[in-house]
Amino acid sequence: MKLRKNPLAHAVSVATAAAGSFVLYPATQAVGQVADADLEEVIVTGSRIRRAVSDAPSPLSVIDRLEIDLSGLENVADVLRGTTYNSFGSYRERSGSSAGQIALVSLRGLGSDRTAVLVNGRRVPGNPFTGTAAVDLNSIPLAAIDRVEVLTDSASAVYGADAIGGVINVILRDDYDGAELEIGFESPARAGADSDHASFVIGTSSDRGSALFTAELFSRDPIFDGDRDYSSVQINGPNLGDTIGVSAGGNTAFHPWFLAATALGDCPTDVYAGVLSNPFGVPGTACGFGYANISAQTGGLDRVSTFLDARFEYTPGHEVFFENRFTRIESFGRYAPAVGFFDVPADSPYNPFDTSGESYPWPMLDDGTPGPFSIFHRFVGHGPRDADTVRFELDSVLGLSGSFGESDINYEAYLRSYRYDGAEEGETYILQSQVELEVNRGDYNLTNPLSQDPAHLAALGRMAATLYRDIVTDYTAAGFSLDGSAWDLRNGPVGWAVGAETASEDYLDDYDAFREAENILGSAGNSSEGDRSRWAVFGELSIPVAESVDLNVAGRYDDYDDFGTAFSPQLSARWQVSDPVVLRASWGEGFKAPNLTELYVSRSQSFNDVQDIYRCEAIGIAEDDCPSNQVENFRSGNPDLEAETAESFNLGIVIEPTENLQISLDRFAIEMEDGVDLLGFETVIELENRGQLPDGIVIERGASTQPGDPGTLVSITRPFTNQALLTVEGYDLRANYEHSFSGGSTLAADLELTYLTKFEEVPSAADDPIRYIQEEATGAPAERAVGVLRWSRDVWTANLIWHYIGDHDEGDYEAQSTWDLTVVWDAPWGGDISAGVRNLTDEDPVTDRISGYDADSVLPLYDVTGRVPFLTYRHEF
């Protein structure tokens, strides 16, 4: 890679640092070399008024092309996941997930669908695999990116819904002359996640226009649970709660009221995990199954991406532009063989329970005979469940931009067409109705699913099902904006911007008929569809109220065809107290309508590990000894949801005590009412304990075994709900220092720290808060930090990066530090060689010190790849 930047990108990054906005990895040239120059006025993320970046009133971080290259990362999702603003982590590519190997980012821990993602200043439609406003960052080609701007302040008044947590604006290249080819690979020290990439960029420009084209290939292998010590099968005691990667779903019979359980058959350890005690906390034994010996932790991914930017000045001061992004992603995920509950008649030869005796509590049929019992069974004879997904994304924008002569009014108008088309195929799933039929007539051998008996093999074929899912989103949008300056006041002209936009979306997520009928064991999900149209108008003023004080006023009016209207105002101010000191402040309100899936998605089934703290406390089991068991659960939409609203504050100070040192400190607070969310299992159980379950959430338990026992946890039904209040408060600290030595070398140091002081959720107005940061088991890290030390001289650059994630869950998750090192040599023949290692000390992700590995807690927050050596070569032609 060339250690140089075009003048605009360099000016943006350095001026942003001078304004107190942290540049994730600092520029190599001295700040003073650019800060004294005249900076071009541009549109800065968070405002539609053109200004020098140093005059922006809101906190902004810029990650430019150089910083991306020096990170050694191969996709934009990984770049953004490493920022401190991704407070609690975010969804990463998961094996076998219905989300189809997408990658998201969640600013301030508020959720990925409350983080607005823009490309070239225009909102990107949400990913239909999630059915939300969350954007799949894997679909944006890294080779096409010029810089990424992260606004850490709410901006609903400028961009509308989804900007409550902040804004990520991906600026794509448009001014490159020449051609370059890049190839690279990563080879982790541990098994899995080997990857390689190749990209090609070609561009040309003239006095009248420019054209740029990029193409990118990326491939990465899956990581299997068995390839990591912390996630592989572990049996640390006789109880199922003493295991990791083991389920009661090997071959286990349950009394229909979950009063007793027993392992069926011989439970051979060459197939199963052996006989274990207390499945789901039910007295008795289970034939366990080590699913982690088969399942993949992260999935495989192959991506092809292209980007085209073409601009032509058809008359002086006016140009037509066309932007096109195309992405094809093919992904793979694997789960262990299908597992599920199904009923078996009481007179079955497999019934292990004594049905005699009038006092035995057994459900009776109408004719007075005992009813069926349940079996939790793993269909090992069918092999693992594999999911293959192919998806296409095509995004095209056609527009006009320019300025009107002497009036100094700038304009932009655009039309957008976006289509997302995905298909998923899942193999070796099980038809529940056919299972019960085959068991009843004795063709399927429950205690020996690997039997080679012809009748059993024939039954396997009749029970198997291949599942399909088709997803389509069509999105069209149009908009225009005007900006300029007018009304010369005593302290300068008033800057202004106005505009309007409209958009419509049609969404379809079509599952196969088997899952529609809830007739599948081993898979969750159901169809949903909907459409939505909206329009909005917006305006903004920048008023110089004093010689060194600028006041910014913005407002936006949104009209949704299914949720009515909302007005979002925002006030922000910037005060240049003195040359080295700037104060900034902002206040705003935001609005977000529920996503289509949150409203209309059908009920779907899943099995997840849940720690039933409520029951453990009730029957005298200490929290440290409370087991975690797989529990059947259901999720669904809720058509009675209300819109969510938010109010945000930011107060900051920027100090530049010397020419080469900038420090900023911002205090932020976001308060959201009626936030739409799917409550976590631990939260649901805690609310049950308090007697505060929101409407629609249902917990089913088995019979009580002793006084005060609420009963064994059988199932949880969780529709989306409106939360009364969610409050996030904290601080962002940014520091940037750079020094040039007389010998020609440069040393730069940076630090970024985000510290959350509050993250509280109140399910209803009368409830006590759930404090995620301070005390609850549903905790998350309060601190995240990134530090950078860079040295450069002549053709050499070395970059050292420190990542820190604080402890959480009352110390059950310890703090973690990791280090990345990159060295770059600018070769004399026009090529650049970049080599490095991420996670130098090969740190494991942090797991719960008591219960061990939990994918839902670990994967969003920590990198599970381990030590990753990488090598990249880039050549300019």
C-alpha cells in the first residue's frame, strides 16, 4: 500500500483530529502542516451544510484508507467492530444462523437497527435476513472505500429513523487515477478461518469527469467448535450442568409433567456423550450428546463485490453521476444433527416410566389410559444439518449535482434502486409428524438410530426434509437537497440546507411449507412480509451568534404510511473559547418505527442454553452452581407495538495544548422510551422472579417438586415488546499526539476510551431498573479502549494497536487486552508489502469463569480466531 493520501482525505482526517474528533489510526504527516492551510468546505456526516471539518459541532471519528490498510483487516465489519463505540459488541457471522452469515455493528449497545448506515451520505436499506433496519456490512466492498466517518451523536433530525445510536457513513472512492492490484491472505495459528482476498482498482479522470471501478474477491473458512478448547465438548462432572457443548438431547425420555427423566438405551459413548444427571434440572438421567464435536462456531464465506463510480460535467458547475454496487455472497453453516421433542404413546416398548398406580401423577386420556410421554432425541442417523446461502445485492444511484452560479447555492438530486435477493437451503432436517408415525409402527429404532436394518433405513429417508427459504427486498428512493449561505449577520453569513426524500420498500421472507406448519424438528423460523412507504422534509441552519460561537438548528418531519408522523428537532453549538479550547454541545430527539418483522413475523422455535437463576435460588442452589440447560423457546412478532422515541445529549471539550497534541472529552446520554426489543432469557427469568413479565411473554414450567419450587423451565415464548425506558450514559475520551524527529522519522500515539456509567432498562413504568453495567448477571463491559503507536521513516512504517475490553458480569468475564502489529515496506518497484500479526499473544476470548463458553455472550464481543499472521502485496501500475 502507498503510505500517502489524496489531499482531501488527508485534510479531512487531520482536521477532524484537530477538532477533537479521534482519527482511529493517526496520519503520518504532522498536523500543523495541514491545520494552517485553507481547508475545503465539505459535507460532514451529521450535517447537510458545507463547512470545514474542524467547524463541525458534533463528535466525529474518521477511519481513512491508510488506517484501513494498516489494520490488516479484510472487511469493513471487522474494522468497525474494533471501535470503542461498538460498546457491547455486535452480531458477527454465525454458523447455521437464520441471519445468513451477515455482519452488523451496534453503536452504544443500542442495537444494530438503531445505527444508521450510509453510503456516500445516503441511507442503505436494512438487510432482509434480519428483517430490520440493520445493514450487512459484509456487502460493502472494502477495496472501494475511501474513508469511514463515525458520528457518535444521535442524528435523527438529519437522517431520520435508525440514527438514535449514531451514524456510520461509508465514503467510497471517486478520485483515483491509475490502477492497482492487491492480493493477500491470513493463516491463523489455530484451525479454521483461513482467508484470502484479491482486489483490483482502476480509475481515470479529466477536466470534465472521472470514472472508477473496483472488483474484490474474499474467501474465509469456518471455525468449528471442536477446534477451540473453550468451545469443544467438556464433561467436568456427572451433572449436565457441568458440561460445555453437550445437550440433553441425545436420547432422553421425560415424564410429561417433567417430574422425571431417564436415558434411553445403552447411550454408547462412541455416539453420545454418555449418561449425565439432572437434564434441565429434572431429577433423573439423560443420554447426552456432544453437539460441539460437529457444529461450526463461525461459518464459511465467499464474496464477490464490485463498485462503479462515474461522473461527467455536462456543463460548467453541473455534473451527472452514477454509482453502482454489486455483491454476491455465498455462505455455509453447520449444526449438529437435528434434535427435538416429540410424543410417544404410553404403551410404546420404549416407555421407561411406571404407569401403574392411581396415585402416580400421569396425564390420562379420555378412555382412562395413560397419555403419551416425551422424548428429546438426536437424529444422528441423518448426519449434521448444513445450511447453504446465496444472496445478491444490487444498489444503483443516478443523480445530478452542482451549484447555481453567483447565488452560491449547491444542489443534489438522486434516484435510487436497490434489490436484495437471497436463497437458503438446509439439509437433513426432520419431519415431526413422520417421526411419530415411524416410531409408532416400530420402523424407526429410537435406541439405535445408526441401525442398518432395512426398515430403519427406509424410515430415515421418509423422515428427512430439505428446507428452503427465499428472501427479496425491493427498495426505491428519491431525494434532493439544497445548501448555501445567506443573511449576512454581524458575525458572518448564515449557512442553510433544505431537502426532501421519499422511499418505498417491499419485503418478503418466504419459508417452506414444513416450517410454516411447525412440522420440523431442528429448525426455527417462519414467513413474514410487508411493505412500507415514507416521505420526509428536513431543514438546517448554522447561525454565527457571536464571533466565536455557532449555533446549529435542524429539524426533520417524517411521514410513515403505517405509523403516522414524527418531528425530530436538534440543537447543537460550537464555541471557540480560545485558540486551544473548543466547547461543543448538542441536544436532539429521535423517532423509530418498529421494523416490519418486529410487527409481523410468525412464531418460530429454537433451543438455547438458559441458566434458571430464579429456580436455583428458590430450591437453594447457589448461583455459582446453577446449571445452564437447553430450553425450548419461541419468538414472534407483535402487531400492537408502538413507535419508539429517544432524547439525546452530548457535551464536549476539545483542547489543543500544543501543535501536535489534541485531547477531547465528551459526555453523552441517550434516553429511549418504548424501545422495541426481544428480551434476553436471563432478563425474562429475572422479570418472572419479580412478577413483572411484560404482556405477551409466557414462561411454561413443570410441576413443583418441593415448597417454593416454581418448577422446571419447559419453554419460553418471547414476542417483541415495547420497553418503557432505556438509558445509556457515558464518556468518550480521545487523545492524539504526533512528533517529527530531525532524522526524518515520525512517531504518533493515539488513545480512545469509551466508559459507560449507566446502561439501564426498565420494562414498564412501575418496575425497578435492570442495571446491565453495575450489578446484574445480564451485564456488559463498561470500558472499551483502543491505543495506537506508529513509527514511520522513509519507506518503512510500523503500527502497533492495543485493544481493551473491560470485565463484566460482576467479574465473571475478566478484562482482556490484545495486540496487533503491522509492518509495511514501500518497495522501489511500485509495490508495497504489508505483513503483520493480529492478537500477537494468541489470547482466547473471555468466557464466564463459572459456566464457561456461551456463544451468545462471546461471539458478539470477542474475536475467536486467535493469533492471525497476514501478508498483503499491492502493486500500482
